Amino acid sequence: MPVCDVCFRHCTIEENATEIPGFCGARICRGAQIVPGNYGKITSAALDPIEKKPLKMFESGKMILSVGSYGCNLRCPFCQNSTISWSKKAFEYKDTAEYCPPEEIVRMALKLRNRNNIGIAFTYNEPLVGYEFVRDTARLSKEAGMKNVLVTNGTASARVFDEIKDCIDAMNIDLKSFSEGFYKNLLGGDFLMVKNFITSAVQSCHVELTTLIIPDENDSDEEMRELSAWVSDLEKRSGKKIPLHITRFFPCFHMTDKEPTPVSTIMKLVDVAKENLDFVFPGNV
């Protein structure tokens, strides 16, 4: 059976499987080829301030058409978009989501230019589990003179990155922790793949990082000091500044047993990160 190479999971997917597609819920097998079952299936769309992505140092004050589909290759118990990412409801969208081709998304974006829209953001679920739609839409958007933004967990292979790198102008990438154990045990993820993705992205476009701080999970000064030192090293090697967003956790989805992150913790970690970085922003405070 064909094997998917979008991320580290390398899912083997049966031909025309409907009940058990790829782990992400979005990749399927047709004609002995792995394809995105969520291609053009839009679950969410909104005209957002660019700062909401969040991007603080890219096209400040502008708006961007944000679109999302369904599916995700991580299993964050604190997912804020669980209804379209990896809950039971999310996977029902394979039958109910409205199809909207790349050409139509670009037409929508162009019509919104009179509302200060600069382009298209691929966001809400994990966009790269359907990277083909991102690639095709972003190429058309670039041809139309617009900007493209990717909001991603960074859990994607080098091949996938190569497919989209030339048409993305800015990314916000989740760096959910600076611990292999956190990624493996809490998210079911791959820490090394995320670091490699970030390293490649910094060479390609404007990059900002987001770390959600969860009490007793990734909130230590030591971890933030290590994380920010790694980002600082990337800055030195790339010659670019990489803003870091340190954001506050609120109980949701499968993680309702914890209290919201204290604002004082966020502000303390911002100060710790500023030992290594010039641009650190608190979020959700």
C-alpha cells in the first residue's frame, strides 16, 4: 500500500479508505496515489487583522483573508480549534465541507482588497496536511500580486516544505515546547522535525514563533532560556530577527483540569526570553 510522506508518521493508507484514512484525517489513497481528501474543502473563512495570526512584524495594520480546512497530524489535548482539527466532528467535514477551488479563494481575496486585505492566510487547522491546496492557491495569489501567510505546527517533511516555500511570504510556526518528551508524550509529535522545519523556513521567508505556556508542562525558566537561546542562534546564522510570541493557556478540549496560566508567569518568561531575543511578545494576557 502507498505510504504518505507529508510528516514523520509515514502512514500506510488503503485504497479508497473512508473510515481509516491517514492519521491526520485528511490524506487518502486514490489510484494508488496519496492525495489530500480535504483539497478545497473549506470549514472556516474570515477577514482577520494580520496581528491575529499572530504576526507582529509583517504588514502591520493590514487585514488578511484566512481560510482553513480539516485535519491535523498532532494530537494536542489543549487544541483551540478541535472542531476542525482532530475531534470526531472535525473528521465529519470530509462529507459536509463546501468545496471551494483555489481560483475562487483568490477571487475572494482580490475582492477584499478594498478592505485593506493583503492576501491569504492558510490557518485554523493544520494547513500542510493538505499542502497541495496551499501550494496551488498561494501560487495563484502570488501571480495576482498578493501576499501569502502560513500558520502551521511545522510538522512537515523537507519535501513538503520545498513544495510551498517559494509562494509563502510569512509564517507563524508553533514551537510548542523545547522538549522532546513534551512533543512525544503530550502531542504525539516529532520535536526534531519541527526544529528542522523552522530552520528551513527562516532561510526562506519572514518567520515568527508561538509558544503556548501550559502550567507545570513547559513553564520553567530553564526551558524558556534554552528555547530562546536556540532561536537566537537561528537569528545569528540567518541574519534575520525572529519574533517570539509567548501566549497564555486557557482550559479547553481535553485539558480542562488545569488553571489558566498566570499572567505573572507569562511576563516572567517574556523577560527570560529577552535575555536572548530582541522581540518577544506576550499573548492572551
